[in-house]
Amino acid sequence: MTGAPVDPHLLRWARERAGLEPADLLHRFPKLEEWETGARQPTLRQLESFAHAVHVPVGYLFLPAPPDEKLPIPDFRTMAGRPVRRVSPNLLDTLYACQERQGWYREFAVVTHAAKAPFVGSLTTETPVAEAARAMGAALGFDLDARAACRTWEEALRLFIGQADRAGILVMVSGVVLSNNRRRLDPDEFRGFALADALAPLVFINGADTKAGQMFTLAHELAHLWLGASALSDTSPAIMGGHRREEVWCNAVAAELLVPLDAVRAALVEDEALDATLHRLARRFKVSTLVILRRLLDAGALDRAGFDAAWGAELDRLRRLARDGADGGDFYRTTLSRVSRRFARALVESTLEGQTLYRDAFRMLGVARTETFNTIGREVGVML
């Protein structure tokens, strides 16, 4: 059979881009090592199968050199203070899918004469953190007591997402690419991003992260919307300096929105052990113990040395829990959470009116069956 005229370096680039080792693919492509050295060429059919396995457009493999794949939004991620260079196909495909949905919803908003979201771009990094948190809380209808009354982190996050949805924000939560459960998103690569647009503000949250982690990520990315700035960014509550000004501000605002400093000070118990304080306040505010540590530092209940030591120990504990599978597993991974109720409702409505093709609706929803589409329609109140 005739081999496809492909540069072996492109095959190696595509495999490494997908974060795979040769051993990960040898069971499907026994000649892969020979392909990568140029000793043998794959057939066109084999090349198409390989492209599908590494999630790369097959046309890329015929280029003279690997393409320069730049993220279409600012990338504020860092690791040890340095920019993160790795961009996986899973991240890229998720970002492109969200941009397609946002573009569709923007057109829908124009056609239906929807009002612009007044909060997008309403603040700047010069806005005092407490003032910014109050403005966001008022627009979202935030209620600390209602969140504290939630029985679980899942319930609290669902409440938070619902508040953002009612404010006009498309909140999409998924731990996989589209609806492909074999392509899991890595929270160590990214935890979320914001796509700012006055007609279609969108936040994506990596659903593979912990529930408490998702709570902080949502607050952080919402702060980016209030700045009117799209971004793929860090969301660690430890970020207090040495990073982009936007990131430091968004982290501070997220912490104040979720755990107001006055509420922290009022909740402190004299002579209580740090571990007990962490878990009591984490349950009260439905955030991670790392966020509580950050707020204890802000409140003056911890000095910097005590914070650094406690942060390292708590981070190790949480990593062990995640590794042991003791974090509570997956949650809220339905189609509606992946695309947001607001988006799903608009898309089903438009499709039933004949303004959007069923084919396009199925693709953007990540479904393949009419029965599933109809169920979604009933769930969002568009169909009986």
C-alpha cells in the first residue's frame, strides 16, 4: 500500500501535543515508532485514524512544520511564577466549542432584542476590592445565609450557578471535552476561563476540579467579566502578588465575595485549633480550606510564615484526597450543566422555531439523539 507523504516530525509533534507517549498508542499503531523515525510511512487511512486518536486535524499532518497554535484569549496561567506553555488539544477544543456557543447566543440575543448585561466592564482594577465584591454580590443576589443553609457543596454551587444564570451569564461546567467522557479535562492545566461579551457573557468551569474549587473559580472568572476582560487564568486563592495585576485583583475580589472579611472576623473563636477553624469555616462558607486560609491571613489571624506552612500542609492533604478518590467524585455532569440552562433554553427554542438547524443544535449541545434533545427541551421549560 502507498504511504502518505507525511513528515515524521509532525507525527511526533501531534503525539506530544496530546500528552501521549509512544507506548500509549502502540496497541493501536504497532508501527508508530517506525513512522516517527521515517523508516516507514502510514497509509492515508492509518494517518486519519492516528489524527483522530491524538485529536488533531488530519490536514495539520501534511504541513511543512507544526502550526503555531495560539490561544484566542489572554493566557494568565503561571507555574512557579513562569507562564505555562502547554496548551492541550482538550483545552483548545473546549475553548473553541465555548466560543462557537457564545457566538451563536450573541446572534440570538441580537435577534430577540435582549438587553446588554450592564455589569460587563463596569469595574476596573482600581476599584477597591470590597466595593467590587459588594457590586457583584448585589447584581447576583448573593446571600451568605442562603449558601450556609445549603446541605452540601454541590447544592451551594448549584445555587451560585443559578444566580449567575439569572443575571444573564452563560455558566458552563464540564470535566470532559464536549460530551466525550474519554477526553477528561485536567484541572492542573486550567480550572476555568471567562469570555467577556455584553450580550453573551460566558464562564467555563472545569468540572474535574473539586466542588469547593469550582466555587472559587466561578467567583474568579465572574470578576473577569466585571472587568470586561476575557482570560484563561490562575484561580489559586494564594495569588496575592507577583502575578498580573488582573489576576491579583480577581483573586482578592473572589475571596471577598465568597468569604467577606468582616464575616470571617466575626466567626473566629478564641484559642480554637487551626485545623478546626479551617473545617468549620469551610463548611460555613462552602469554600475550600485553602480559601479559608487565605482569608485568615487577610484577617490577621495568621502571619505570613504560619500561612505558608499551613498552605503547604493543606495542599498536600487535598492532593492525597484527590489521589485516593476521597473528594466526592463527579457531580453536575449533565448536558445542561455542560452548556448552561440559559444557552440550552435559547437553542431549543430557536431550533423548534426553525431558526437553527437540528444538526447544529445537536452539535452545540453535544447530543446525538432526538429523544435527548426533547428531554432537554422539557427540562428547560420549552417543550411539554
